[in-house]
Amino acid sequence: MGRWSEIQLDNIIVMPATLYYDMEPITEDKLKTTAELWNKVGEITASHGVRLTCHHEFFCGIQSEADIDTFYSHTDPQYVSLFVDTAQHCIAGVDPVALYNRHAHRVSGFHFKDTHHVALGDDHRQRPDSEIMAPTTGKWFYEMGTSQGLVDFESMMTAVRDNGYRGWISVEHDKANKEGGDYSESTAVSRWYASNVLERIYS
């Protein structure tokens, strides 16, 4: 934190556990111990005016609905916040809207991106990188508003409005160039969707 003292930081975003295949079996004791660790780290960052927030990838050791809820039940909301990644939660079989509504009081930010796939079998256990090595899926991430998208962004934006969220929402283009995709096109598609669909919900 001292090294960053001259930089204005709002949040430090971390993946709160190692990769799933290095952490399993996932037990309540492991979740509790991990929570205690991040409580201590969050207390340190808070003393420097910076919020610690946790981002759960689908291949993270803490990625299921039950394990995420257990983890946050053992963390102090004063020191440990949640960063919602809409696609990553969907891939892990978690409804990001329901997750957000349960933990809205401690959400510090969002990655808005879509997916067409839920992880199957051992997709989340692939070494060294499940996003690249999973045998079932060549491309995990898509722009908001695609026809096969699994994320209900209109419900998500409604929940964001209803919970009075006033922070940042970032639109993420994660590996947008796979399978013929293009980052510029992804930006244009997402911008159109944000302007023509989401802004009318929360303006």
C-alpha cells in the first residue's frame, strides 16, 4: 500500500482464492480461513482509504453460489466487498442478478459482458487456464445484447437502479477477437446496447 501511496485508488480487485483444481475439495473450513485472510487484508487497505473487492472467475476456487455465499458470510462487509462479473457468474451456473440482490450492500463494481455457455463437467478444472483449455467451448465471452446471451442485462440494470448503486459499471471485452471477433466491433455493439437499452432503465 505504501508503494501506491501517490496514486489515487478507490478499489483493489483480487480473485479471493487460488484456481479451483489447486483448492479442491472446497470445505467450509477452507472458506472460513480464506475469509479471515481477506478480512485482515481489507483492514490494511481500508486504513489507506482503499476498498478491497473480490472478483470470482468461473475457475476460481470460490465460484459456486453456495461457496460464494459462505465466503461472504465469514467476511466483514466493512473490509471485503464483491465485484460482480456477469458472464463469469453465469458460466459458473450462478444467476448474477440474484447474487447481486443478495449482496448489493457490499458490491463495489461490475464487469458487464455476456456468455453463451455454462461450464460443463471439468471445464473449471482445466490446467493451466480454463478459459483457453476447456474442451467444450472455444469462446466464452460475448457482447451485451447478443441473441444467445445468458445474462439478463435488463433485469441486472433494474436491480442496479432499485438498489441505488452509484458506482462504476465497466463493459469488458474479454478475448473478443476469438473465432473471428473484433474488439472495435465489440465496443460498437456494447455501446449501442448501453445507449439504447440500459440507459433508459437507469437514467
